[in-house]
Amino acid sequence: MAIEHSESQKYAYLPEDLILQMLEQAPETAKKVSELVNIDEEVVKKARETLSTQGIILINDSKEFTDSLIAADGAQIVEKKTSSDILLALAVGVEGLKEKESATWSPNGHQYYQWQTVLPHHEANPRLVQGIMFLMELSVLARADQEVRIMDGTHLTMILKLNSLLSAHDDDLADEAYVAALEGFLQKQYKKIIPDIPDIIHDAFSDPCIIGMAKYSSSREIVDSILKDLGIIMDDKIFLTFVLRGNEFTKPMSVGQGTKEAEDWKQVHIKTNLPIKSLDQKMVEELNGRLAKAIEPFKVAPGKSSKLFFTFYRPFDEGPVYRIEIKEKLASDLPLLKKMLGSIKRQIIFPEIREPYPQYLADVIAKNISFGMNAVEQAICNDPTISNSKNFDLIFPYRTN
């Protein structure tokens, strides 16, 4: 029911009028949602026939599994104060469900990292803290020794964010404080320097035990290639929910099957242009060469397929389909792949928890970063040199919460 107002009425009743207008448009929105979640059964039947005929739908008939499994996730926050920005990032690793609880973490690994600093207000601060968070996630995964290690997200997103971290000078964003903060992080956490970043990336991207699982995926690699004649408007993950049955998975295929994805993996790169005083031009070129080499196996080029593969897996008839990114070594070893899928299935407690349990728990822990920031802020306020300062007001937020 539309709300009528006289011409003389200048002010709305907020938020009531606004909410009523939203509800008026809700049926139209619901109709659009319905179009995206309902599909012609004949299209599903044809798709399944096509995929089955081409040997793309496989069954995980293996009973093998391992409970040597972890997931890693991270979080970051920039708290903008009147005088400066407080940056905080963390990454955690969480073990999966197992019969016997572990007493220790991997001997050479770190179960968690945290990093915090204070910088002047700057547009590049979010890029810095987010990039550092992704580096810490990679380090948790690469330094662990579990048989299956879940990276929360896709390899492409990881590369894009790391490139954003290292190329922040593109728009003249990165300054000396930005570089100093990144160098300080690497030195404190790893006793490394910026030229060691390619090693951190390579260690994670070359390890077949590390797989990528994104909670959200817009990938259309299958519907835009093998099933393109069916005119499917859904993404792979949603459409295959109608096609795959419990314990079925798709034959691993290299990323870049769809036109968009092929272009993404053709163009993706990591390159630094940071104003690093300790590096001359030749050293910067060498660093960029090593960064390119770290992701080169994943890139797509004419006559060259990516060595990063993906598979879609549906553990249960009623549960969701998962898109899993895997390295070539795992993709080419079907018994080992089935063992990995079986291991993931044992970590899913559907419908209570939609993702593998350690991935869910790592996400919950990471989201508690706000409590960590509150503790840091309280410690700052309690510092005697600040609490007794005449400029104490400058440590409060720049706006009313």
C-alpha cells in the first residue's frame, strides 16, 4: 500500500516510511530470487547427460580419509582515530575434528599470527593491512604439516590482494611509512625482508596439500564452456547443486575453462613498485621476476594450460556443492583426490554448519578481531603517557559511534 502525503508535508516519518517502501518492492525482489533458484528440470537432465557422457561426473567410492586436516582464515581492521589509524591483522589455523585431540601444533609452524601498528591517516592503509593478513594466512598453511590444509578463498583472490599490497605505488598511494610498516612486519614475524615475499608465495602455491575453498563463488567455468548451449544463467556452484548427487564430484579441470576465467588467469600478475630504498633498479627487476615465477604455473597462455585445477564436490544429497581448487599433483592422483574429498566430507556437519568444521571455526575465531581491537584500544587509553596528555581527546574516533 503506497503512502500518501499532502503537498504541504515536507518531512517523512523515518524510519517507518523508508521501511514500508522497501516492503512494497520486496515481492518484485522475491520474484527475481525465484528466477535464480528455480530451473527447468529438462535443462538439468540434459546437463547431467552431457557431463556424464564426457566422463566429468565421478563418484567418490573410496573409504579412505585422514583426520590430519586444518583450515586457515584471517581478519583485518583499520580503526580510524582523530589523530591516526590503528591497523590490526591476524591469521589463525584450526584443526579438524579427530578422534584423538592433538597436544601440539606442527613443530616448524605457527598456529596463529597477529600484527598491529599505528600509521598516519592514508588511503593505502587498508591495502597494507589486508595484504599482510593474506601473507600470514599463507604462512600458517605453508608451515603446517597436516595432510589437508584448507585456504579460505580462491588462489586468484589471494594473488590479486598480494599484488594490491605490493603495487600500492601505482596511484602514488604507498609512502615511506607504508614500506617501513611492511618491512617491520616481515622482520618481526619471519626475520625476512620484502625480497623474501616470493618465497612465502611459492611455498604455499606449490604445496599440493594446500587446497582452496571459497564460501562464495561466481565461477561459470563449466556452464560457459561444456554447457554453454543450454543458456544457464546460474553460476557453476549453484547449478551443479541441481545436477550432482551425494558423493559425486566433477573430474578435475584446469582453471580458465570459461572465457572470463581464461582472461583472468592470462592477465593476473604480482609486481612491486614500492619505493624501497634498500633496493636498486636491478634488484627490483629481479624481485619482480621471482614474483612472476611464483605464480607462473597457474597462468594461462596460448598453448599453455594452468597447473591449478578445480573440482565441484557434493558430499550429501541435501547439502551444498563445494568448489575446491587443487594443484596438478593432486588432480592427477585420483585415489589421493578421493581421500581428500572423503576427509572433507567427515568435517561437514550439515545442516548445522555448511562448510567444513575447521573452516567454520577459523572464520568464527577470526571474526573476533573486533574484541582484539577493543583490548588494544583499552591498553592505549591506559598508557600513562597518553592518559595524562592534554591531547588525550585525539585518540578517540573521528566520529561519534
